[in-house]
Amino acid sequence: MRWLTALLLWGSITLPLAAQIVDTWAFTSPEMQERALTVAGQIRCPQCQNQSLLESNAPAAVAMRHEVFAMTEQGKTQAEIMSFMTARYGNFVRYQPAFEPSTLLLWGLPPLMLGAIGLVLWRRRKAE
């Protein structure tokens, strides 16, 4: 009975990890596949915690990935695909959002923080 319990416990832990969605998208050429994978790798899954469309198996990511693949097959450029995805899902899906007024804080805060830290360290060192 203990063996059966242990086996069921082991199966309940390992089987969900093995059950993953498999993409079976057929590309027309290896170059097209490379382009599509590059674009999908630069788009963030809206459901997951910091995973790209290639890394995530969430239903939303799978649908978005297939959309990217289809758009690539239709001959759309990377800029067109990124523009479409941003318009549809917002700047959140971009790992590197465009520099515009709405993202000014996002781009400006890291240099300001580094400058402030440098100033504090410089003043501390000067005071010693």
C-alpha cells in the first residue's frame, strides 16, 4: 500500500511537468523559421512572469506565438509585427519599449538612480 501511495504521489508531481504544449508549426523555410523565432523571443507573454512567447506555454502565449508565425509567413517585417502586438496588447509585451513620452520614466529612471548612487558614494568618500 505504501508503494502504491508513493507511486501515485510521484506521478502527480512529475506528470504535470511532462505535459507541455507542443508547437507543430510548419514553416516554409529555415530562414522564415529563424525570423519568426527571433520576433517571438522579443515579445513578452502577457500572462506569465517575465517569459517570452517562446518560453511560455500559457494559452495566450501560444495564440500570440501562432499569430507571430502566421504574420511572418505572410511576409510582415519585424517592425510591423512588433507594432501590431504593441497596438493590441500594449507596451508591456515589448522587452524594449519604444522611447516615447509614456515610457520616459522607464528609460530615464535607471540612469538617474545610477547617478544618485554615484553622487552619494562620491560624497561619502570625500567626507572621509
